[in-house]
Amino acid sequence: MITKYNSNIIIYLLDAEELKKLSTSDFWSYATYFRLIAFEYLSTNINSILYLDADVI
């Protein structure tokens, strides 16, 4: 599909240690912060983002 649609997939691995220090609850894990900061963190390099959680894949 990458070749067919002339696309690229880039996987960014982020260090979550600082996020683990933030407030969490039974419904709000540190992983939730990835969704909140992903575009801000990557916006200097990209203009769109598709976030796929493990249960979607």
C-alpha cells in the first residue's frame, strides 16, 4: 500500500518517563498524555498525524 499510494510510514519512539510523573487515575493513564501532546511535539516536522491505539490495530 505504501508503494501504491506513494506514502511513507515513520514511527516515532518517545521516552515516556516524564509523562509517567504526571497525574493519572483509573480512567486517565500516562499514555493518554501521548494523544494530547503528539501533534504539538511533532508539528515542526509534520502537518498531519494519525494516532492508532493498540486496540484499533
